Amino acid sequence: MSWTKEDLHKAVSTKLADELFVVVSNREPYVHVLSNDGIKCIVPASGLTVALDPVMRACGGTWVAHGSGSADRRVVDENNRIMVPPDLSCYALKRIWLTKEQENGYYLGFSNEALWPLCHLAYVPPSFDESNWNFYKNVNRCFADAVLEEIDDRKAFVFIQDYHLALLSRLIKTRNDKVITAQFWHIPWPNPEAFRICPWGTELLDGLLGNDMLGFHIKYHCYNFIETVRLMLESRVDNERMAVSRGGKTTVVRSFPISVDFERIAAEAETPEVKAEIEAIRHKWKLSDEVIGIGIDRLDYTKGIPHRIRALDTFLFKYPEYQGRVVFFQIGEISRIEIKKYQELNTEIDQLVGQVNSKYQTDSWKPIIFIREHLSQLTLTAFKRLADFCIVSSLHDGMNLVAKEFVSSRSDEDGVLILSRFTGAARELTDAVLINPYATDHFAESIKKAIEMSPEQRKAKMQKLRKIVEENNIYKWAGNIISELVSLGI
């Protein structure tokens, strides 16, 4: 059975009745920015925050995050807090402030030039700089100060998110060992041989083992983590219980595949506003009866965007009858552009799109339309409803929520999901057209298969995909984590 918002609220109310519920992440769920029309509140391009926002709406409590918006300081109170969402005020957002130097060292430097490539098998070598590591430690202490200030003397359950805050639970527990902490690692955990190249690997592992529970998307990553601990730390590993004991403290390790708010996305996809936006897109891009494909990603080297474009090139070359008939929208927001590898990626994508378009385009048709900007949730939902197929071609991904969002939006039970086998989502969404993004010819054949699939096949596959996402929604994910904590007596 699927969980609802009400089910999760009830679980939190009964099982964590005495604890303040605190979520901590680097990125905030709402950003306030200055515009020509005054201060605007926007939702950032982040699968993590979009997924967790409905959890916080159901549970209440406080979300602690880095305030990055140009108008963020203008709207908070004297305790750096603001109630969100703007129209409902369901929970408190507590912002912490970082200097540009801290951001560069902790976020761009250690988090995304060291940990991100270390954990993703995308053939980009990690860069380990001691000054960045020192900033990482410093900012984790800043987050600990903010969390402990928020908790004060109250009982609390602190739910820490992702790889930016690997030291946080240990820092919190050192100063208040009564706080319950759980951490969810949203990206893959590499095999021990890969992880051991990190000069500060033991410190990171010790920090993560400050948690009462540590979660990953899939069991494979749990096994990788436990084996890494066994080889690198003095500790007692219990493979049967999936637990690690160190210094008299036990951390359980579990898999919880994250998901999305299926019902909300499905309902929004049926609104008149989305239908009107679909027509606006058709009018803007002069679309009639073309086959429409989409890719929606942050412009990151783990997402396999160049591999996708090469596959489209191969498809159009091998099957010229589809030239003039297929239009692919690559939608992506620029990400981490200060990092050289991301600059190189943007240049590569520009060149590849230009080459494919110059090879095949006519006066009235262009095969790839590259939209490199932040689009509203309304427009993104409209693209998901408009598309005949959606490509998710990640080279390595902890989960990938775009795949689940696409499925959730298709209440018409149409559309085909082309999904990389190297995503966590592929473990659940087995009725997608599964691909190896490195195998260009096979990838191209999969695009043809998706386009030529009969309406009956499309419907049967989409029905199965939707049932899986509906049952394993974001509320069930959060509810399972809370239920596991309670069952373990934590």
C-alpha cells in the first residue's frame, strides 16, 4: 500500500512525538532572489529539496540550510528563520550564512571536486586540496552550531542529507549525545579500492558513523560502505545485521530508495495551467505532429548528456526516415560552472548539439533544441506531458528522480522512459527501456524502439511503472526511515 501525507504525519506524531524534527542539507528548498518586480521566492533545481519538501510539509519542524539567495537575508527574522512554503507556512527554514571563500572551499572544492567525482564512476579524477578539506570541516562545524542552537535543550531527531555534511553527526553527538541522528547519502558509495585514495577517508567514515542510522538508495551501496569501514577503520562489522560498532556506538546501515510525491505530480499534470503551457510550448517551437523527446538534467558530467547526443546522431544517421520527424529538447540548468570540468562539459555539449543540428537541420526543422536555463515547475511538467519519450542516460546515479517525475506526470498512461542501467531508479523501474549509455549503437536502437512501440505496449509499460512509483512514494520513503529507527529502539 502507498503512504499518504496523512500517514506520514501520523507516524511522526506517534513515533517521534517528543522529538523536534530537524532536516539539514546544504541546499535550501526555497530561495529568495532580487528581481525587477521585487523579491521573488523560487524553487531551486534540486531533486533532493523537491523530494524532501513534501515530507517537511507533512511533518513540520525545521529545515537548516545554507542561505544562497540574493534576498535571503532580507526576509528572515532575528534568528535567521522564515516560515515556508510562502503560501502555506508549514515549517521553518533556518538559514546559515557562508562567506564566498567558505562556499568555494567547502562546496565547490571539497564536496564537488573531491567527493562528487570520487563517488561517481564517470572517469573524472577527484582533486584533493587540504585547504578545501579545512573549509569542509569548518562549514560542517557551522552547521552543527546552527542545529544545536535550534534544538537548545529539546529532544530532537536530526535528519542529515548527503555528502556535504559527512562530519555533522559526530560534531552534534560530541556536544549533545541525546540527539538522534540519521543521515541519507543521496549519491553512490564507491567500492573500497576507489574510496581509499581519499587522504581524509578515515575522518569521513568516523563522521558518518556518528549517526544512529545511515541510509543509501540501494543495498549495493550499503555493502560498499560496510566493506570500506571494515578495511579502513578499527571497528566491529556485523554483516548479518548490517551494522558497525565503533567506540561503544553502533550505526545501522540500510537501503531506502527515495521517491517523489506521486499524487501531487499526477494532479498538477492534469491542471488547466499545464495544458495551457503545453499549447504555449507547441506554439513557441512551431510543433505539429513531430515525435517529441526530452532530457531534463543539471548540466553535470555524470548525467551522460554527450552520450545522449551521440546516440541521437547515430539514430538519425542510421534511420534517415526520422529526419524532420523527431525533435529532442535537451533542458538543463548550468551547474557548478566555476569548476573547470563543468566548463569543459558545457563547451562539449554546445559543440555536439551544433554538429548534429548542422548535419541534419533544414529550413523548417532542427533535431535538437538546447534550453539552458532555469524553467518553472509548471513548464517542466508541461514538457514531461508533451513528450513521447524521456531519456535518462546517467553514467552513474544514486537514484535519479527525473525518471520517477516523468512517470508520475503521465496520468495519460502514455510516453516511454529510456533509462540508464546505472541509476538506482533502474532497480525499480524495470519496465523502462533500459540502456547502457556507453553503448552508442544500442542506445540509438533503443530510441528507435521507444518511438516505434505500439500504443498498447506503451500503455502496459507505463501502467506498471506508475504503480511502482505510486506505491513507493516519498511519504513511504520517509515513513520507512522513521519506522526503522523506532523498531531498532533508537
